[in-house]
Amino acid sequence: MPLDNTQIPARFLAVVRKEGQKAGFSETMTDQLSTKLHSWGLPASQAQGFLAKVAPKLEGAKIMGLTPEKVAEVVTAAVSDPKADSADAFSELLYEKFVIEWQKEGDTVEHTPGPATAHGLTGVGRSWENGAGFRAKLVDGLTARLDPKHEPTLGREFAGMKLGDVAMAVAKANGERPFNVAQAVQMAGHTTSDFPLIVSDSMSNVVARQFDQREPDLVRVSREVERDTYHEGQSIALSASGMPQEIGEAGEIKFVTMDEKGENLPTPRDFGAGFNLTNRAIQNDRLDLLTQASDRMVRGAIERFRAVLLEPILANGGDGQTMNDGQAMFHSSHGNVATTSVAISVTGLDRARLAMRKQKDTQGQLYSVEPWGLLVPAELEGAGQKVLAELSATTVDEINPYSNTLQLIVEPNLPEDAWYLVGDPTRFDGLSHAFLEGQSAPRVETRPAWSTLGMEMRLIWAVDAKFIETASWYKTPVS
């Protein structure tokens, strides 16, 4: 279903797109949902809540193993279905269609009974009582225990199950017959058991959800770029001189050269941290240890992400990363740094805005970068709020042209000696960050512990950030 931007308010569309990204929907799917949600007459706040409610359905589809293409196909079908005449009806219909597609795929795959593998429980056909379906229910139920905000769907019956009981259920599904919970926990440590996978999938769900809700404010000034490998890559900037020229009677089209800037794209770097969970803790249902571990993982991931985003800004003593022309990001040759100190004020913003507007490409054409955000350290937050506040002017001279026109972004780890005017990262290249494809949040992996009785968990993540353009940022030092 095509999206008609003329029929949907910009604020409504922006809210839905942001929440849809958090929920895991692609941009195309989110735009399709925008049309449906707007047709129901929902305000932006209710549309945001609806997508948050639908998110568990999408998580369930991922757990079932449906491909992104299949998920997109199901969402499109649900949007077009006449029965989806309300938010609740659409939510239930979407889940039903996911289950139907999952069962269809099961009918085309041969399964053989036997012990579980590292990729999921095996069984005969697609069933909720064994195989991948049973594992999906356990993951959904355990996720609900770890995160009270998660509303279980396919795993409602397991939402109150203790860790030891999960181990018992997995053992029985594998055809084993433990005498008690303690023996089931011992069996759960085997390399052929699905228990570690269930724990890691549940932990990954919780970490991803909490990370999205608590990501650093600094990410707002950075654009995410897709990287599917660890290989280095370079950006290509299309020159502003590509304006179409009038075609004369001879029909000749004038060609312009694309300007290959060659700035390095962010190349994901691996980060990780390890945690242990003993058999005794599992048997005693020490769920608090898992929730503490997930909270610590999220905190650590947020601080790592913050540090990665700050690196290109603070490199070279605060002048920014070295660009491919050999100069620092904020350098007079780039026209993006003030030569004298100016406090945050209308006068200072005027100067920074003019410099950004006048930025030109190598062909001499104007970029016409429009200021979007004001990035400040915590020490300058008050000054930033004052200059962006709406004032009641009594004369023309008192009018503040920046009242409620710029986003205020506060980063506590920035030094207090400068502030930055930033162009809209969705429209202009500037600071960019990248994850490995499909890993926009940290993930948790588990395995049987070697030096202790229990499980080892590790949080792993690949992320990087770099400036790929100089024209959309302007730095102003303060004394």
C-alpha cells in the first residue's frame, strides 16, 4: 500500500516512524502502518502506544524463524485485510498470520525426532509442544519474567515459570527423564540442551528493548548507515552541481562529474563483556541475577555507544577526527569552526548558521545546509535552553528567530569549552554510525560454563562511528 504523505501530518508520520524503528519494522512496513493508523483516526500518542504493543508480535515472528521478507509480506497482507478495522483487530490478525506462515513452512520441511541441536529443538513437524515452536513459547514466557513491560503472546502459559522449571521442560522435550529440578539443571548444561539458547534469546530480547529506550541523546545527531561486513568502505558525495540543465534543440544533455570525497565509512568494531550464572543460582530461581546482568549489560552498551559516538568529535584534542585531506574535522580549511570564542547567543547562532548556509562543494555549488540541532555539554544546557526558549518580544529587535526552531541535544561527556550547530542528520551527511547488518542492538550468547557448574554469558556488539562530511557541523569555542 503506497504512502500518501499529503494525507498524513508530518508529526504523526515522524512519531510512527521512530516507534516503528524501535519495534523492528522496516521503513516500508512502518509507512504502510502509518496509513492504516491514520485511517483509524488515532492521535500520534496512541499510534506510538499501538506500535509498542505490536512489537512482541514481531519478536515472536523472529523467534519462529520467519525471514524478513516473509515478515514484510505478512505485514502488507494484514494492512490490506478488511478485518483489520481497529488497532486490536490488526494486532491479533498479524499474530495469526505469523503463526499460519510459520506452520506452512513447517509442512515443507522434513524433521526427524532426536536430541536438540545448537540451533533449536528438533521434532516432527511444526508444533507448539516440541521443536522450534516450543522453544519460542519458552523464550516469550521467560522474556516476560525478565522484563515486566513485555506482554507475552505465544508464551503466556510460561510467563510465571521458574528457571528450574524451564530446565525441566526442556529436558522432557528432549526425551530425558530427570528425577528432580536439580538433575534437570545439570542436564541443561549439556551442549545439546536448548536451555542456554532460551536464556540467551530472552536476555537478548530484554537488552535490545531496554537499549532502545535508554540510548544516549547523542545518537540523535548521527545517521545510521548500513554495513553488512567488517570491510572498510568509502563514501561518495554527489556534488551539488548536478542541477539539471535546460536541454536545447540539439537534445544534448550536459554531464557533470560525481565528486568522490573518499571519506572512510564507519567500520564496525567488536566489543564484548562476560558474565557467569551458576547451577545453584538457576535452581534457586535467582532471576534477580539475570535482571541485574541485563541491566548492567544495557548500561555498559549505552556507555560504549556513547564513547564510540564521541570518538570522532573529540579526536585530535577536540578538533575532531582526521579527514582524508589530512586536516582535522573542525578546521579553518573546512569552514566549520569559529576562530574566536562566542557564548551561546542569538549572535553566535547567527554566525554559525551563516557559515553553514555558505558551505560549498568542490565544484563551487552551495550545500545550503539548514541548521537543525544545537549540541551542548551539560555545563551549557541552561544557556542552550534560554537561547531556544520562546520569548514574548515587545519590539522587533527583541524577536528571537531561534525560538523553538532547533533541537537541543545535551551530551554530559563533551568538554565545556565548545558548542555545535548541526544539520539534520536525516538530510545531510555528517556524523554517521554503523552496526553489522541486523545487529542494531547488543546480543547475548550463552554456553555451558567450563570452570564452574552453570552457564557463561557474553554480550557482544559491533559498532563504529565516523564523520563522512564536514559541511553539516559547525563548532564554536567558548571562553
